[in-house]
Amino acid sequence: MHRSGVAAALAALLGSAGTGVGCGGEVVGIGNGGNRFMLDEVADQLAESLAEHPATPEVSDDLVREIYAKVEERARGGDLRASLVVLELAAHQREKQE
């Protein structure tokens, strides 16, 4: 993905993060059938693009812990999205243990 593609993906991700709607008017979230769409794809595309860019710094373990602590704090405060992230993480961790 070239530079303008990264910018577009970032704009879509940030635009959809708080509003539920991306820059192009696409719906973001969980559909009636439990299907996830748009937000996961944009986040994956952006992460992949940034990982391939030589100027992107490596994400440290400390940063991951810091981000997780903030997500956990929001989940404990009743934030549904943060709670879903923590629950998904717990499911993945338990899946690995089995």
C-alpha cells in the first residue's frame, strides 16, 4: 500500500473508531449475523502497511503493556468495546492453553 493508501486507511480507521461510520459511509461493527466488517479489515491493512514501511519503529513490549493497561482500565469502567477486546484476548489465551 503506498503512502496515500496508508493515509486513507488511517483516516477510515480513525473516522470509524468513535462514530461507527467510516469516511466512505460504510457501516462498521457487528452485523445481525454476527459478521464483523470494515474495522477489522482496515486495522489489518494499516498494520500490514506500517509493518512494511522502513520508517515505522518496532512496537516494544512496554508499549503493548501500556496499551493493554488502558484498554483494561476502560473495560473495567464499563466501555463495551474495550470489554469485548479483553474477552477476545482471554478467549485466544485460553485457546492456546488447551
